[in-house]
Amino acid sequence: NAKLIILESRADAEAKVGADGLWIPIQDSTGDQGYTASWYVSKTVVDEEAEPPEPKTPVVTPDDVEFFLIPIADGLAVRASADFNAELIKRAPLNTEFGYLESRADVNKKVGVVNQWINVYDASGDQGYVAAWYVTRKAGTPPPAPGSAAKPVTPPAQPKPVTPTPPVQPKPVTPPAPIKGLAVVPTIEGLAFRTQPLVTDANLIKRLPLNTTLEIDEPEAQAKNKIGVDGQWLKVKDSSGKSGYVASWYVKLATGASSGESQGGSLNLRTTTEGVALRRSTVVNDQSLIKRLPDGSIVIALEADAASKVGVNGEWLRVRDNSGAEGYLAAWYVEKA
């Protein structure tokens, strides 16, 4: 029930009494002056002609006191703009120290007020907006504002002299034995290659890419009756000679896989490793790459002396794949199909 004397106009003070988030300048009976929260006071009748006691010291307003802001709840949202739906930049834990990018007077008016937002920054330099009713003041110096002090620049280290080394020549690849009989290729990506003709996780050897050439490992007459038939399995070999089973309804006959040449007399070739590069030129760089071909892909040579280059290190072959794409392949990564 302490009586306090207001130090502003009666109209201004009466408009604030009982309102959340507002402050009233006052003086107590000892002459001390300061500010009190308007939502914790009520009006009383006093002698209007009574003179207030002389103040002990000059009035210090909240705008004169340096402070920083801290959350009153853990995980306070820092957002890209003053809106609940704005992008979330981060969540700040309790005791995070925020500086503010607005005037101290404006911040004082907003702290604790519902539906007000304050533009802040933290010690890491992250900036954004926080709900004013979830922060409080704490006396002290705010963290340095972003960009207020330049970080010392460490001069770059001098590069060590590099002794050039000759490029590593690719090792010659020993091509697998050519397919002599009937061959098939998958009609889907990731066809399962299994140890037994049934579907379980335990019998999966690997999954095969499209256009992988597989040699039939059972009588041809028997195999031809199964190709493309639901519920049937084919015993086959991959390019490494590994034997296993594939679902016959997911394969088709390989074009030219057993003949060595296409109908037009052009040489059919097969890639011998995974990811062989098809390039626009014989220069190896990112710009020349058209695509990468899976192991066992069939391509057609487009030059007359292709047969003499097959498997030779340092030679390149101009070819066309089954999609019609034309380019160059490293000759040491193909074999005659």
C-alpha cells in the first residue's frame, strides 16, 4: 500500500494504470525516483496541493540503462521476419544473450508486450525476430553487433613446391571370355541375380543394370521356351563367369550377343567394366562426358578399323549405344561381343 507520486501528466499516467507492458515514472516518500510496472499499481486520491519531496538524485530512465535480452522460455524461435509463419532460423536456449537492431527506447516499449516483435542478433552473428513477450531485459553490455569488428585475417600459407609426377597409366583390363552361345539382357533396372530360382534375401548375389549381357547356362532349346514367360527362371552367367538365376519374365534376347558382328557388318562391342564413359571427344574432362555405361552394355563401332583397336590401351573407338547416342569409348574397356 505504499503511495507513489507520478512524475508525468495525470492523463498519461491514468491511461497506463493496469496496462500490461507499460511503465510509469514515479517518486516514493523518501524522494527516490524511478519506473514501476503499470500493471502492478492502482490509482488513489492524494492532496493535489502537496509538494513532492525533493529528489535525492536525478531521474535515470530505462532508456539510459544498457541491457541485453534473454529468453524466458527454452527453445525461443528466432524467425526471418516478424511473423509466426516466417521461416525458422533457429531455436535459442535459455540464457542466450541477444543484442537488438532497434533503438533502446523502442525495445523498452516492446519487451513483454504480446504481439510485438524485436529484431535481434546473438553472439554467433545470427539475426532475426523474436516474440517480445518471451524475452526480458538483463543489465549489461549486449554482444557485439554483426560486422562491428573485423576479424583478424590470417595470411594464406605459401604453397609448398610440388614435384610433378607423371600421370598414372591405366592398367590393362583383361576382358572376360566372349559369349559364344545364346545371351539375354534385363528389361528392368536392378534385376535380381540369385543363387537359386526363388525369391529370398539370403540368395541375392547382386542386382543387374539394364543392358547387362548374360550368357545362357542351360540348353538353348530349353532356355528359348522360357524367355519372357512368367514364373520361369533362367540359369545364366555374368561377364565375370559367375553363374546364377534370373526371372525369365524380366529378360529378352540380346541383339547380336552371339554373332560378333551386326547385320550391317559393323562390329558389336561390349563394355567390360561398370561406368565406362561415353564422351563427345577423346579428351577426358567433365565437359566431354555424355553418359556412363553399365558393365556388359552393347555398342556398335562406327569406324572401319575398330577391330584393331579393341582392348588396346591409349586407343579410342567411335561408337553408338542402343539409345542412339554416339561418342567415343576407351578401347581398353571394351571387347568384341
